[in-house]
Amino acid sequence: MEAFKRAIPIAEALRRGEGYATVRGWVYRKRSLKEKVFVVLRDATGVIQLVFQRDKFKIAEDLNIESALVATGRLVREPRAPGGVELHVEKVEWAYAGEPYPINEDAAAADSEYLLDVRHLWLRSRKMQAVLKIRHTVFEAIHQYFRRSGFYEVQTPMFITAAVEGGATLFKVDYFGQPVYLTQSSQFYLEALIYSLEKVYVIAPSFRAEPSRTRRHLTEFWHAEMEMAWAGMEDAAKVGEEVISYVVEKVLQERAEELSLLGRKTEPLERAKPPFYRVSYDEAVEILRKKGVSISWGDDIGADEERALTLEFDKPLVLYGFPEKLKAFYHRNNPDRPEVTLSFDVLLPEGYGEVIGGGERIYDPVELVEKIKRFGLNPEDYQWYIDLRRYGSVPHAGFGLGVDRLVMWITGADHIRDVVPFPRDVRRTRP
Amino acid sequence: MEAFKRAIPIAEALRRGEGYATVRGWVYRKRSLKEKVFVVLRDATGVIQLVFQRDKFKIAEDLNIESALVATGRLVREPRAPGGVELHVEKVEWAYAGEPYPINEDAAAADSEYLLDVRHLWLRSRKMQAVLKIRHTVFEAIHQYFRRSGFYEVQTPMFITAAVEGGATLFKVDYFGQPVYLTQSSQFYLEALIYSLEKVYVIAPSFRAEPSRTRRHLTEFWHAEMEMAWAGMEDAAKVGEEVISYVVEKVLQERAEELSLLGRKTEPLERAKPPFYRVSYDEAVEILRKKGVSISWGDDIGADEERALTLEFDKPLVLYGFPEKLKAFYHRNNPDRPEVTLSFDVLLPEGYGEVIGGGERIYDPVELVEKIKRFGLNPEDYQWYIDLRRYGSVPHAGFGLGVDRLVMWITGADHIRDVVPFPRDVRRTRP
Ligand SMILES: [Mg+2]
Ligand SMILES: [Mg+2]
């Protein structure tokens, strides 16, 4: 394995531009021209053109797209080569030709189902590589924002017995012969943890048995959730706009190359600085009606309405004050106007819509039990959640952020499955 | 909510030691003495003694353990108070007395099942708070280590169709009427991702339908897994010892107070610096036999044997070269000695045992298919995994680290459920 260790990243070879170097990677493109074979090799950092003398390197003929290779040679500046540098190969130290690669990138781009079937290979594409690097930066930025803001990272269970969002979209697990469910949200557990740590967050999978295939739903998704003691709706909304703008700024700084490779226009991202617009549910209904959308006060603001609404604004907006029946039972009703809740969503612009749902929670146990009953639910099912309010309850608020949706907007993707390494929906659980 | 915002962390109030301050938190202890009521208040940062004039603050009489409170007053140095500072209360700006708290910490400590039943409340204990803070630091350190070492963070699916570790301990999910399973390890997915990003890691839940209750098994646990292209067993083992020592060092630096509160002796942690001991399976069998353990070459090294073995060493050890049949099919056999694999475990000292399992993977598709068959498995079930080797396969290695087990050792806990906020085992799925 000595040759592997000697290899330098391709980006580093391009920087050097001269001297001898060993590189390793996979064949990205290949063409033969008279006595030479030109191979573009990729690794995790970039691509470089290798030049083989055909008569000296029979192996060069045998290389397929995606064959693996470790090669040593002289770096030479060549303006016509990608990155401006070529490696004139003098030694091939390791090679694995393999079989002819089944994916033709250009042809395949047209058939997204095929690309999902071969996702385990399609991850090698430069487009997926760019998306994965952006995801890496997005997750890092979320952790950084929360940790620097005094939040503790916690872990909450995936196996649950009480539904947060309602029972219709729960996955059932056979748990040693008993039914348990997969979590839809860690919120209830975060609420338990604020009495210990005050400000907590978790980044973990959540699950929704979503039977329809939409551009923004998967059956499992990564959920960044937070909860803070001694806080109200507006405090949580501020954290929401701050974390989004922090993430976007970091991606703009560190992933400009990847955004450009994906053809993403960055202006909408650059504008996403706090404060985001604040739009009440009442105002949203008015705006939509003026646009000719048929909606009455009390109706839900679904994907289509969100889309119409966000197209009116040049940066994300905090949509707040939803009518009671549109939001789950745990949202605190506005004491000054009990028909609406202290709830909010953050909607992403350009038609992307909801990325955060949150608000202030009911902290009074009597009010909570009453609302559980008013919603036709059984307080017995929420016993420990109610229990939290019986001993030193405090006002608190939080939210859940769909990380994959945020990545979707940042990358400008059309479909959420395009930004998840191994997406899962009603029809797909492999590879 | 104005009073909430004015409050400063208790740790900050202790630092100031004079002037006026507002603090907020929960009642940790309370005692009355003539005309005064002494209340020890805790928040996420520490505890401070509040002194109430009984005649001025009727509310002080009504406070229960865990009642919530926002109070303003004068900070006074008082050597007999915890932290050396008291707050002489002049104004109570918010209070939520609630009901008498059901947990008596001292009495409860004896009954761990009871404490699991009320885990949603028990998280408020100073002991759980210390454990949670250590977890926070452990997770941060793992991310930091991998990111600084050039690994990309990725997310892998929880819903799977092929077993990594074997079918016996898979949880079955009702997936729109079809069976799918919960992941036991992200390894196969990480292997797909190395062709794109070369060095990848994930920190996510994994699931094992473990029917027995042991001190180191849960049905869901947090798994930190990594995979690297162009690497062998010893490369992966080095990453393993580095990440563990990095985590331990960070906890020693940043969580000394919490370790002390938990009564953890730090010497075993301080010694955990690379290189860890390297012990071959052959040597381990010899050592165990000399200690009188009845074991033959080829037998498994289970929890009891690991315990006996680690007590012979003063820091973690890399146990490597397990016989073929003791490790899963994907482990590469040693080409120089095919009866053993290029596999390793990292065992924690003081009897804690296995925290990492890893090794080099088979990269040749023919060798892989042969071994799958030799293990009595069906290559059809591993089609996309085999596929990875058909196009530019490369030597690679990786491991999985049980994060909760690492926290267990760092905190010196007797049982893994003592270091997980909401532990899940065969008998427990709530709260
Ligand atoms: Mg909505
Ligand atoms: Mg073992």
C-alpha cells in the first residue's frame, strides 16, 4: 500500500503544477489521440488530466470510466487541460480496471428513476459529489451555530410510544412482538431536557409514513430540532432566522465552487440575512386572496399556497399566528387572541416553502390537558409529557428544521431526493 | 418575559459575587431557619443559594423542590454557601410552584427501574446533567476529530433491505404493507460513498433487536462509523485510537467538574494516549489461558473474556486478526494467513471491553461472492454491495464506534442506560 500513501490530493497536484507527484483516483473521462491516451482522473478534491504514452502503458487502453488508478509522473502546466496542469505518467503503481461502467452521465440525467436504481454508483458523479460536500458544510454549520449560541447537543429516542404530530403518518415497528413507532419529531424529549440544560438541540433522523411522492417529502429525513426554556415564539423565530442565515453564509464562503458546478444562482442566498420578513397568517390570507388564490381564514396554507406566497418575497419569511386547528395541540394559544396560536413556520423563497415549524409550547398543565381533550385526544397517551408541567414548568419554545429541505433550497434542486445520498419514499427503499 | 431576559447564568452570578443580579432556575434544595428561607436554585450552569426573608416572601414557603423561579437581589459573598456566594432576594419576578416533586434523589438512587420510569424528570438531577454535558462534549469531539482529519460527514439511511451484521437482530418495520428493516450499521452505505468522497463518517442511530438486558446493550444506540478508501486494517486502527484519545482529552479539559461530580477517577482516562496496545487474537487466547480462562483457538472473545483481558492492560487495546468465522463476511482475509481476517476491535480498559469493531473490507468482487457463499448467504441479497467492487474497486477499511459505550467508560458508569437520556431495551420504550 506504499504507493497509496505517497499520493497527494489532486487539488494539491494542481496547485503545485510542477515536479513529480503521485495521484490516485478514478477515471472520469478518457480519450485516445494518436500515440497518447488522455485520462481525466478524479478524487475527492478535483480532476486532473493524465497523459499516457500509448506504447509504454498498455494498461491505459484497458481503463474504463471509473477504473481506479495510482500513477506517478511529472506535473506540467498545460492551459488546455482542466485546472491548467497535466501529469505525464511515468509509472502506474496500482490499477483496477473493473468492468465497463454502466452509467452514461448525459443519457442518464434524463431518467431520474434509473439514477435512483444505481444511486450507489451515481454518488460518484461530480454533481452528487458537490451536493454531498454542501451537505457536509450545512451539517457542520448547524452544529456550530447551536453550540456557539449556548445550546447543548442531545440525543433523543427513535422508538416512541406517543405521537407528536398525530398517528396517521407513524411507522410501526415489531418490537419483540409489541408495536412501537418511529419518531416523527424529538420535540417532546427536548422539552423534557430543557429543565436540565435549558437550551438543547438534536440533529437526527425523523420518520413520516408519507404515502404520496412529492418534491419535498421523504419517509426519513434529517431533522434539526431545538427547544429553549424561558422563551417565547419570537425568541424561537429569531434562532430560526439566525441558524438559516449562518448556514447559508458558510456555504457561500466554503462551497462557492460546488454551487457553481450545480449552476446555482447565489443572489437569493446572499439576500437571506436577518431579519426575515414577518407575515401573520391573517396577512398571508389577504396577500393570497389579492393574488386570486381561493382561500378563507382558517384554511390551511399548503404547498401550493406557500409557493405562491414566497414568490412575493425576496428572502425567507416567518409566517406566524396560525389558527388553533391548523397546528398540533401543544402550541400555546395567544392569550390576547385565543383563536390563534403562538406558532410559526419559516418559508424559504423561490417557491420552496416550509423549512421550519415551531412556536411556543403550552406550559400550564391544565391548559394542556384541556387542549388535548379539545383536539379529541386522550390525555392518558401523553402522561409523561403532561407530567413535565407539574413540577416547575416554565415558558418555552422551539422548532424543527428539515435539513434536507434546507439543502434543497441552497443547492437549487428541484426534488428533495436529489440532495439525499440514499433517499427513501413510498416506492423506494434500495439501494 | 422581561424578567427572563434580564437573568444571568448562575455561574456568572457566582463569578460576580457582588452587585445586583437576576437569576432564574429550579429549586434544588430548600430549608427554613427562623425568619429566613434558604433555597438552592439550579440552572444549566450551576447552583446558588437564595436567601428569603420569610415575612416578606410568602411564596418562599410554597416553593417545592423543582419549582421554577426568577428572582432579583443582592449578591453577597458567603463562604458557607455553595459556590461561596448568596443572593439576598429583594424581588420575585416570576414563580411556578407546581406540585410536590415525586423524586427523592437519595432514596431513588437505590431503585434504577423507578428512575427509568421517571426518566423525563430524573434528567433534572445533577448527575444526569453532568452525564449529558459530557455527552455533548463527546459528540462535539468526534465531529471535530473527523472533520479536522479530512473526513466528510454523510447521512445514511435508517430503512434498509439487506442486513450488515446478520438477520437475527433486525427490527422489522411495516413499510406501507411491505417489510423493511432498521439499520444495524451504516457501513455498506459508507463503502458506497468512499468512491465519491474517499474518507467519510456518520454519527447516527443504529438498531439491534437485542433480546437480553446486559450492561452494555441497548436496542438503539448512537453509532459513529467511518470508512476510508486506499486504507488497510492498521490505518483504520490508528484512526480508532486517535479519535478515542482526542475525545478523552477534550472531556478531561472541558468537563473536569462533571467528571468529579460523578466521582470518576481520571487516571485511566489520562493514560489513554496512542499508541494503544496491539494484541493479536492468538496472543489474547494465550493470555486468557494463562489466566485460567477455558478458551480454545477459534472460540469467540465475548464480554467475559474481554473483561478478563482488559484488566491485564492499563490502557485501551487493539485486538486484531480474528479467525474468519468470528467476523462478518465482508472482512478481508489476511492474504498471508487466510484463516484469520484483517479485522480488529478496540477494547476499553477497566473491564469495559469492545467499543470499536472494524477492519479492512474485501475489495475484490470474486473474493467477496465466494465468501458470501461460504457463509451460507445469498449473493442476490447483496447485489448493490457487490456492484461497488465491479467498477474501480479500491482497498478500504473502516470501523463502527459505539458512542454510548465510550461515554459509559469515560463517565465510569456501571450500565449503559445510565448514560443515555432515554434508553431503550427489550423491556423499555418509555418515557
Ligand atoms: Mg404547513
Ligand atoms: Mg466481540
